[in-house]
Amino acid sequence: MKLWKIFAAGLVASLFAAAGASAQPKDWSTIKIATEGAYKPWNFTDSSGKLIGFEIDLAEDLCKRMKARCEIVAQAFDGVIPALNAGKFDAIMAGMNITDKRKEAIAFTQTYGRTPSTFAVLKSNALAKLPDAGKVYSLNPDGVVAAEKSLNDLKPLLKGKVIGVQTSTAQANFLEKYFKDVIEIRQYKTTEQHDLDLAAGRVDAVFASISYLKSVVEAPENKEMMLAGPRYGGGALGFGVAVGLRKTDPELLAKFDAAVGAAVADGTVKTLSMKWFGFDITPVR
Amino acid sequence: MIDYVDLMGFGPKGWGPLMLQATLMTVAVSATAFALGSGVGALIAWARIEGHSLLQLAADAYTTVLRGIPDLLVIYLLYFGGSAALTALAHALGAKGFVGVDAFAAGAIAVGIISGAYQSEIFRGAYQAIARGELEAARAVGMSRWLMFRRIIVPQALRFAIPGLGNVWQLALKESALISVVGLTELLRQAQVGAGSTRQPFAFFITAAALYLVLSTLSGWGFRRAEAVGMRGVRRS
């Protein structure tokens, strides 16, 4: 009898230890921001374990503007939205594109970066000769007709091909929406996993943000990879990268939104973008 | 090769310290989970052997459910669902804001309660391997249930349980990799972060595999030693 009491007491104690209360005051003098920490150059980790990258620098700048003390934590990307809504942290800055689907779950500020998405292939693959290389199409209402024509032109060329994409991303939704019936979509947990399968020839192409793919094809060990085909942005691919917040925190949304607007307006975003990407990702308004 | 040594070494650009730290985290979270699982497992085994029919039913349900659903699902339920439930509870009690379940705690408890389901079966089997005559003899000399448990049951049951527990420990060690999804920086998560940050996925995943292998080899040796010690008074036919 005694014995089970000891076990029960231990179990209850460990449950209470688990409930390390992190109830916060809501004046937003301290903000906890989540990032992925493995998405170079947006946000990644150096060999001392420190988070670095475009969004880390930008977060520091935004927090200065909001006069808040910020803590940045790393979190796996595929659980980041439920974790935000469960209250693990207050904001997401993880190279996350605004999409209609995500807007159902969380709120977004205005964008601080916009990069189109494109294909990367092996130079030896037939897809290396996709037409319109480097041309940018917008899926927003103003350019959607031309974009959809280009997508229809691509369909016969992509027929039966296997294309890798990171799961629960805007890019995955895009492939589902436009190419579902002609290609085989293979989803990966992280982008570097689909790169490995591209290098191994297990997929014909990968589809991802150009800001990411550019640094992949430029890496010395990926000499046989290249970017191919047209680039797409807007619409199902997202309206740009922004800070994600809970819908129940309108005051924090207003603060972040103003700070992002100011950082875009005074050129801070451009400066940081040149530093980390080597090109300007400032969204055009 | 030189590149690899630089990358995984302990120099200024080396990821060695981080990978080792993550290995320790893997050991810590697995060991916590395993210990928790031993507690839960012993409790469940007791319920199945001695409990009332209702208790037995509950214990049966526990082992069936937890061995039957994916471990990843249990982790998600505890980490995301646990926070939501605790927050609702806190609000009901008048508190404001969010109550979080720590990633380590959620992970250790998730792997622990799964491990407990497996361990309960091992403990039950080990108990049943004890000669009935020994238990009857203990009762006949007037031992209390606690004394009988301590002197007769535990020393013998544990001896039979060691090989099975070794397997369950290996399971816990590998299941701990699933906790990477909730952001705990254990070995697999660290390897993913390193791979994404340096664009050298091979180096990181191979290193992580090697470190897991070191852990399982060392602990396998430990369990064999424990078995040898436990069985030292038993003559094998």
C-alpha cells in the first residue's frame, strides 16, 4: 500500500514540476520571439549555438523600436503555429510567408521581406532547360493571368516528374494547387533534406524560396545544381514574409506592425537584407 | 576529411561542444523518461496483478492505448494540448496569461508514459516468473506485504526483468529523438540545426548516428554487466 503512495506522490510531483508557470504580464515590455534557427540566411545558428541571421538582426531592431526586451528562441518549423497559439511564445519570425491558410490561424504584420520561389535542378536533368529562366510572375490579382498562363505552359514539361518541397510551407500549397495532377509531390520536413535527395537524383527538382535556393546552388559542394525555370510570388505562395502573432493580441500586433513599417521605411530592412542575402528583399508597396 | 575535423572539432568554428551537449541532453531526457516509466510501469504492473477488477481494466486500457498510438502523437498531445489544458485550468482559477509546459518535461513525460506501458508488461512477466512457493513461504512465515515485496519479489523480479528493461531503454533512447519536434535541443534537433546552418547535412547526420551508436553500445554493455551481477547467484543449466 505504502509503495503505490510513493509512486503516486512522485508522479504528481513531476506533473507539477512540468507546469512551470510562465504566465506573463500583458504590457509587452518583454516579448518572446520564436524562430527556426536552421534556415540560412533568414535565421540560423553558429557553431557556438548562437542564433544569427537576417531575422535575428531585424528582431533586435524591432524590439528597440518597441522599447521591449526580447528573448529569441529556436523552435522546429512544423510545430511553430500551434505552439504560438498554445502560448509558448508571443511572435514568430521564421521566414514565414503570409498565406490565406495561415491567416485563418494567426495574425500577421505587414511584410518585411518578399522573395519569389523557383525550382532548383541538377544541371544534367532535362528540367534544366525550363523556359523563362529567371522571369518573375506574380500570382497577385494584377499579374495572375500571365502567371497562370506560364504555369499551364510548364505543366506538359513537368508531367510525371518528382518534385521535392518542405512540408507545411506556402511552396507546398502552391504545388498542390497548380501541379497536383501532373507531378508527384514529395514533402520533406526540412529544406536541406530535399536538397540531399536532389543531389542523390531521387527527385527531379525542388521548389523553394529563391533566397534559400540561391545560397544552396552557390555552395561549393553543390556545383552540379542550378536554378531553373520562372519564379513565382504572391497568391498561394504568400504575400511576403511577416511577423506572425496570436489573433488575441491586437495591441502587440499594432506595435509590431508600426515597428516593421518604420524599419522598412528608413532602410533598415534594406541594409540588413544586403548584409545577409546580398540582394534587396524589401517588399515593394 | 580536414573539413570534417574542423566542422565537428572543438576549435573556434567547430560544432563539437554543441553536439556533445546535445548528446548529454539526449541522455538526460531518456534517463528521466526511463525512470518515470519504471515508476509508471511498476504501478501498472501492480494494478494488473493485485488490483480490483476496475483497476485492472484501467491498467489494461492504459497499456493498450499507449502501445497502440504513435509516440509522436503522444508528444504533440502533451506539449500542445498540455499547455492549452493547463492554461484553461489557470484561467478557471482566476490567473491570467499562458501557462507553458516545458519542452524537456513534456518530452520526458511523453516518452516516460509510453515506456511505462512497455515496462509494466516486463515487470508483470518478471513477477510471474517468481516461483509461487517462495511467495507462499513468505506469507507462511508471517511477512507483511511490504516486507515480502522488498525481500522476495523485488530482488528476483528485477533479475528477470533486466534483459527486457535493456530493450525498453534502447527504445527510450531512440524515441527521445522524436522530442526534437517540440524544440528541445537534443541530438537530432542539434544535427538538424547544424545541417540547416552550415549546409553540410551529411556531416551532421552521420555524426549524430555515430553518437547514438556510442550511447546504445555503452548502455548495452552496462545492461549486460547488470545482468551478470544480478544472475551471479543463479546456476544456469
